[in-house]
Amino acid sequence: MLEVVQVDYIRWLHERQGKSIRQIARELGHSRKTVRKALGLTDVRDHKYTRKKPTVCPVTDPVKEIVKTWLQEDKMRPLKQRHTAHRIYERLVEEYGFQGGESTVRWLVAQLRDGPSEVHIPLAFNLGQAAQCDWGEAQAIIAGEPRRVYLFCMRLCASRVSFVTAFLHQKQEAFFKGHRLAFEFFGGVPQRVIYDNLRTAVQKILKGTNRREQEAFVALRSHYLFQADFCNAAQAHEKGQVENLVGYARRNFLVPVPECASLTELNQLLYAKCLEYAEKRSLPGGSKSVAAVWAEEKKHLLPLPPQSFACCRLLDVKSDSYARVRFENNFYSVPTTYARRWLTLKAFVDRIEVYGKDKLIASHPRLYGRGQE
């Protein structure tokens, strides 16, 4: 009867190396019936076997310590000059006359490497499965003034439908509003959204792909019920679709540099460009338009919640003796009865709201200068 480790090896050869049942049976000296049985198990732990003696591997045992030493030494070497499994196989043949196959060495190396395996985001997506999100920068002329604008970009991975909108900053309230507008544009919410490690979402990068998320971002996710996936550090290619969208929007939606009376007018232009893109572009390798696949993908998206998310930052502020609260070096008035009190300020992209004991006591257009009142 096969051991669990042998069952694992057989399945590894079949799934990862693409070897046929006949090839595996011939290479390992098992019957094809035994190999089929190993491949038919849904969980290798279902294969019950207790061995009384240590496992003997006559092919790999003589070189196991050698390989282990090389892998240990690699930890002190530059990342790009470490052993691959193929190079280890070549050295074993050249220096030690190794008679086994390369697939055997690959399996041994996989067993000896320690630490968590690197996780990669898949490049093929089902309808409604995922979206990718990122920021970009561009120039625009607004009300006659050259301005730097920040492009919030999100793309559904299956249909490639794209959403782009502009803000004057990348603060958390803009990040949240971008999500709300994108989900409303798409007609639903994807199951997952893939991000870089933005500070507006990630509080701390933990081991592997684990993240400690910002509390406010968790509230956003909980409202729309999507899952957040974060790229491995310095691996922006894992969200390549939206990386391409940022550059495409800058080169095609904003060339020549648009001249608009207001940010609202600029965003109306971007909205129209996104719809035009969906109608005119086809999916890579297919004849269907983005709009046609988008219509189908809408059926697979999570429904929008009955109420929109409050896209704001919450801060505790104390009013001064002049009945004003200070936010980002600007002052906003509150009723005089609330002077010298602790209050709650909600900072939206376009306005400031101040609350006293859950009661709205003041609302003002948001100021973006310094020292304004």
C-alpha cells in the first residue's frame, strides 16, 4: 500500500508535470491500477497508512543533504542568483553522477524549501468574480487654472469594462466615493477587488499576503460585501489590467489636455469616454464588444445595497472659543451653543458636516486652501 507522501508525489507528477498514468507507473515501478487509485483520491489524508519504519528513498536519499545545503546557502545569495530546481539537477548530474530524473529532483526541492509559497493572482476571471483598482495622476485645466487631478480607476476583470473619475486628492473619502461611483456605474459589486497596498486601505503589511486593514475600509467592504485582495509587495503586475487602464485613460481620455469649467464637467467627460470605450472596444482574442460582455456580467455581480455608503472620514474635533472647528488648516463655524465642545466631523469630498451627539449642527462646502474660514 502506498504512503501518503507517495500518493502526493504521484499526484504532483500528474498535475504539475503533466505525466500520464503509464509514464508514472513505469518511472515509479507501480501498477497503473495503483496510480489511478492515488489520482482518484480527493484528499491524500483519506489514504490511511501507518508506517512502522522510516521511509527509504534510494534515488534521493544519497543527495538529499547536498541539496539541503545548497538551498541553505542560497539564503545568503542575491535573489537572482539562487539555485533553480533545474540548476540543482544539472549540478547533481555533473558533480555527483546522479541517475534519477529531473522531475524527481524538482519534487525533492519542493519538499525541502521552507516558508510559505508565493501566492499569485489569476489572470483569467469568471464573470462577476473580480475587479482591479488603482490611482493615477493627470493634468487638466479647470476654470482656467492648470490643475493636477487624481484618477480613480477600476476595471471589471472579465468584461474589461472600465470606470475612471477625477478627484483633487487621493484621501480616504475620495477613495470611498470612487468605489461607490464605480459600483453604481457597473450596475453591481464584484465578489473581489484587487488592490496595491494603499495606505487608505492597509494599516499594516503582515506576512505573505495578509494585511491589517484600515477600520474605515473594513466598513466599506462590509457595506458592499466584497472581498479585498492585495498584491504581493512590489508586484504591481498582479493587477496589470488596471495598471494598463491608468495609462490608457491618460493617453486617450485626457489628450489633448481637457479644459473644463469645473471638476464636475471633467467627470462628465470621463463618464462619456468610459461608455464610448465599452461600445467600441472588443475583448482580447474575441469578437464580442466590452459592452456586450458587460451586459452579461451584470447578472453575476452582487446587488447594490439599498443605501449608499457614507463616503467620508470621521474625526473627533473640539470647537474653539469662536465656535469654529479646524480641519486641514481651515475653519468651519458651528452654532455658538457648541463652542468649546468635543464634536464629530465628517469630511466628504465636497462638504464638511459637524455633529453634536449624533445631531447634525453644521454643514459647509469643503475648502481646499489654507487658512480659509
